[in-house]
Amino acid sequence: MSERATSIPPEEQHDDQDADTTANAGGDDTTAGGDDTTAGATSADTAAAGNDTQPKPVTTGAESVVRALENAGVEYAFGVQGGAIMPVYDALYDSEITHVTMAHEQGASHAADAYGIVSGEPGVCLATSGPGATNLVTGIADADMDSDPMLALTGQVPTDFVGNDAFQETDTTGVTTPVTKDNTFAADPDRVGTDVSEAFALAREGRPGPTLVDLPKDVTNAETDREPDEPATPDTYEVTEEADPTIVASAAERIENATRPIMLLGGGVIKGEASETCREFAIEHDIPVVTTMPGIGSFPEDHELSMEMAGMHGTGYANMAITHCDTMIAVGTRFDDRLTGGIETFAPDAEIIHVDIDPAEISKNIHADYPLVGDADTVVSQLARAVETSPQATKWRAQCQQWKSDYSMAYDVPEDEPIQPEFVVEALDEATSDNAIVTTGVGQHQMWACQYWTYTEPRTWVSSHGLGTMGYGLPAAIGARLAADDDQEVVCIDGDGSFLMTLQGLSVAVRENLDITVAVLNNEYIGMVRQWQDAFFEGRHSASDYGWMPEFDKLAEAFGASGFRIDEYDEVADTIEAALAEDGPSVIDVHIDPQANVYPMVPSGGDNGQFALAEDQL
Amino acid sequence: MSGENEPNDRTEPTEPGHRRGLDGPAPEERPTPAGRRNEQGIRIDPEVEAKQEPRRTVISTLVEHEPGVLSDVSGLFSRRQFNIESLTVGPTTDDDRARITLVVEEPDPGIDQIKKQLRKLIPVISVRELESDAMRRELALVKIDADRPSEVAAVADMYDGKTVDSCPETATIEITGSRQKIDAAIETFEQFGIREIDRTGTTALARGTQSTAAPASTTESTAEAASHPQNQYAPADDD
């Protein structure tokens, strides 16, 4: 009875078929998405021209800050007001930039992060000094771990007060140095705009990441007529775009002679707009493709060559392929421990061709036999030109297909137990288009969202990978919604614990009338912790059992959103359809089997090839 | 919550409810590769596992002379757990730039990481690991009990030390030279009783016409460096 694609009432299936047959159009969409930003900038220009006036010359530091954002083509900013940032907000009052007032600064940083993931351009968040700035930190750290482009602007107490422990003073640049790509304390009203331009450029260029400019109130209030420079990175910042041709040549030779090749695509493939080039390369040479979690969407998971995600909760077949390959073409991945498991058993027979724009990722965790420093798209194109014959890997591909059937992700749907979460994820996937965007919190629900949703397009998977921030899902959905095209659904698959951490964001979604659908997979546990306690702590559920959760559907209604609840299988399809049909935000409280666990699982530091399929194998 | 399952109950297929998990060959039924990697992620022959030994080396960096750059560098070392022995910072011929000289002790892959991570800091202009023949000097002030002044003076002489302060109770000697020389001097002074020591840490410049850390040296291909991680430098002693 267990079938991965559990049958769902097939009303919507024709939609899916359409989407499948127009896979190419989907590909074009992403290009269009890329162009959109340029288009956005242009339309901003025309809007300005339409006003029949050149932009007014700046008169203050704050106006220069806002002008820098406008010059960079910023359309949205997410933030919360406060004392020290008031001059900037005052300047924003006259700007074309749409400011989304968030309920909490953490939400502002997650929304900006998600905006950056979906649009490819830095998301902008603002907060005041002190608690405003420290509340942003979680989202900044999240963006840093995932190399997401983001610009944070924080108010600061006036320069003369800095260091005096003034009201709402925090050493913001000190606090954020370890979690930003770069940060700046803006000390000069004549330079403050350029500081912002430079931070914007740095967030986007090379390996993306969060940058921060700390804005003392006296600097933003001060008079200046200096227009900010155009966004450009400082002279000390160097990016290598093209890899060393001799290493490319030897890597190509290695690929030609491989008998068990795989491609491992990471988040850098998506950030570097290299998904199309990687797809072409894999298909041209018939190389099976594994992705990391941030790499989800870089390769269509419904393609025969797709082995899907590898790592701790990756598919069994992906982990078998990764463990037994003899050549790994790893692109835009930093070999995080959730991917590698124990280093000693990671792809132990593989020669590794590592493509990354950040030289510091080369041989950081896993030694690169062929280090290729450069932009993902450029370097994979270099490889594509250099590889003349495809590897002879018929047997290997057959083996990979065999693993796909041996370690199928099929799950049981016992009628006498509560709803299985996998079923809900698949039902949501069925009910939405191929371009739908999924955001998540962190925990079991996130892993089910990885495993049971079939991703086919880049920039449709928005999650907290490296930092693992519970509560990321809802604010991320807000940011994603504003970056997405109107015909893209935005679905937040959340957990009850994660949702509870940031659900004040519902007030924002309602106020802004954002069309998002939140599906809370509610098991009244911190489920992943409960699963680990069962496996490693003798089932002692210390502080993981909530035992009680608010009624999320009612709570949603109190916020002014639409609330739904699912308890039975036969409610799943209809309720999802109704929730998706709502124009504004809706929340489905899905009461899932509280005992449901995530498998396969590689325990921390374990051998990827020895993944457990059930608890007794841990 | 009613699901208080005993952890081991789930191995019993007869347990009420279904077995939770997925189907497929169990771990012990799967093929396993013979290869292994070491802690640095380098593939190794399990028979001849060679552990990489840490070595001491000097890294010279040229940085923008701006507030916060020293804490950027020192913060990097602490949060990435790089082993640092000394750090000195000082102005250069260019007012806008400062030189930070670091003595570090790490295995080769760690040294490689240090260089790359330093280079990623935006205010860092260039990073260079100095050759083992580079000039390295340190200065120490050693405050000694002056009960036997003539003997103290004799030892100071032996190490080309200079007396910079003296009073009936103490003498303070300035010594410059390589780390080893200063270590040796301090060891010899110990017989008189040392009250306090202050040492500057290593300063260093490359020999001859080579420039120590100029922007040009950063054009050295990182890829090339990465493909020859086994660059062997002689141990860090000079003089």
C-alpha cells in the first residue's frame, strides 16, 4: 500500500501535467526572474522620470542613506521603528521604497533574508539601536550561514554617547562582526550614503552574505549634500570568476575517466544562477545528481538522474551514491557536517572536484583534489567545454536506479493512526504549481518538506539551513511573498514549536494582505528533539513535550487571517484547496501523528552509507 | 501525550501500530567502501595514516588602518579556534595602512585556512606567509632583582642587552633578537630573580628586495596554493 506519491483526489492533476510539459518555460521564468530586478530598477527610473523631476538633492545623512537604497534599486524594506533610526525612517517617508513594518525585528531580518533568496538581490532590513539591533542578530546570523544577500541598517546612539552605555546603546558592529560578511560604523555624514551603497554591493557580489551599516543618530541627522556613490565593492575585495584552466583540464580528464561520477549541487549553484548550466552538464553526460539542502531546486527532483538530497535526513539513495562514487563534482557547497556526517567516511573513494567562489571553502572540511575557485556558472561552463567524452558509467547509473528502488521513500498511511505528515506535504505539493515557494521553520516538518515535496525550480525552497532557526518560516513567507511573482503560491510548512516562536508576524501578513498559506504540522512536541530523545536519551522527553498548544486556526482568526483545521485524511485535500483559495493569509492547523519520525537518518558524525531506516538501526 | 513507547519496543514487529521507518536493506546488509579520510578531510591509506603535525610560521598582513580591524583579526582567530602565538600591529610607510604580523602554529591545512580567512576580511589588503629565512625580531623588557648588579650586567652583555632602568633593587634590561635568543636570555636571567617581563611578539620582514606583504603578492593563485598544500618550509628559526 505504501506509495510515495500517495494518491490524492486527482482534480488538480491536469495543472501539474501542464507544468511538467512546460518545464522549459519554467526555466525561462527564472531568467525572467533575474531580469525582473533590472526591470524593477528601470521602472523605478521611469517612475522618477514620470514625476518630471530629478530626484531632489540630499540634504541630510539620512536622505543620503535612503538615496543609496534607491540607487541600488531597492523596492522593499522590512523593519521596526525606534528612537535612533527615526531620521532614516523620516527620509523613507518620501521614498518610493515600500516599507513593511514588522511585528518584531527578528521577523524583519528573516523577511529580508527570504526576499534575498527569492529575488537574488539583497533584502533590506532596518531596526533601531540596542534591542532593535540585537533582535536582528538571529536573522543576520542565519543569512551569514546560508550566504544569503542581505543589508541591515541599524540606528545607533549619537556618536558622542557611543561608549557611555547610553540608553539603547549596543556595540552593534562588535556584536555582528562574527555573523556578517562585513559591517561598518558610519562616522561621517558625507560618507554615510556611500557606506550603504558599498554594503549593498558587498552583500550581493562574490559569495553573498549579510552586511550591516550602523547609523549614529547625529550622523543621519547631520546636514550633507553629498550624494552616495553608486554601489561598488571596495578595492580590497577581490572575486575570482574563472578557474585555473590547467586544473579545469585535469578535472575534465578525471570526469571523462570516471566510472562512478556524481554531481553534488549546493546552494551556491542557485545563488550563482548556475542551475541551468549544471542541469545541462549532468544531462549531457548522464551524471547522477545529488543536492545539499540549500541546493534543493537546482536540479529537478522528478528527473531520472536526480538522487535528491543527501546528508543527515537525505534519501537513502543519495547517501549511497555519495558514499560509493569515485568522482564528485561538488559545486557551491561548503561540506557542512549535516551533509558529510563523519568526515572519515565521507565519499571515501572519491576524487573531489570542488567548485566554489570562496577560496576559503576549498579544502576547509573536505580536501579538494581539483580546486576550482570561481563563479559556479562560469566554472561549470569551463568544465562543460573541457569535457569531451562522457564517463562510461552505465553500470553505475543502473546501480543508482537500483538504490532508488531499494531505499524508496514510500511510507505507510495506517488508517487507525493520526495523519502522517508526509501525506500532508505531498498533498500541498499536489495542490500547488511547480513554481510554488516553500518556506519552513526548523525541525521534523522541515525535513518532511525537503523529502516529500518535489522541487523542480531554483529559488522555490526557502529555509534556514546552516543556523537552523526555529521560527524562520512565517517571516520568511512574508519576504518571499513580496519577492515572488503573483502567480507563485507561497506555502509555509511549519511546525507547532517553530510557528509559536514568530507567529506575531501574522499581524503583518494580515495588514499587508499577503497571500500566504501556513500549514502547521502540529504534534505538540518539539518533534525532532522528541525523536532524538527516543533514540538517544531513553525516551525521556525532557522539555520537548508541550502537551498543549493553542488552537492555531482560532488564533489565526483572532489575527484576522483565515483559520482551518485538519484531523482526518479525508479533510486534507479539500481543506488545503480552501486555504490556498484564500486571497490573504491562511493557517491550517494540521494535527499529525505525534509519534511520526523522520527517516532515513544519519546520526551526528555517522557514516552516510549506514543511514538508519528506523530507530532500531540507530 | 499517550505515546510513551519504551524505546526498544519498536523493534518488535508485533507491537500494536506499524513499525515506524522506511523499508530497505539494513545498514549491515549494505556494501561499504574501503577508503577513509583523516580529520582534515584528506583521503588516506588506512594502513599508513600520517597525521599532520602543527608547525610554527609567520603570517604578515597589510590592512587598512581603520578602527576595528585589529578586533576583526583577533576575533577571527578566536572564533575559528586557530592557534595564535603572537600578534603585533604597527604603522607602515603609508599612513592609511598598518601591518599585522602573526605567529601561528597549525598543521598545513590550518595555516592554509588562516591565510584564506584573513584574506576574506574586507579591510585586509594582502596576506603572506613568510619564508623561513625571513627576518624576525622581538623585543623584551626584563625587570630583574639587582642584588648582584655586576653579574646581571655581564649576562645582559652576553645577549647584547641594554640596561634601560636601574635602581638599588632592580635593573630592567632590553633585549632584542629572535624568539629563541630572548627565551635563552630570560632563562639565564632567572638565576637573579625576574620580577616582570614584557615581550612584544614577533615582528618580521621578508629578506632582500622582496616585499613582505604588498598587494602584488596576493595575485599568487589561491588555486595553485591549494593544489600544493605540501609546501614545506623549514622550521621557524633564524639568526
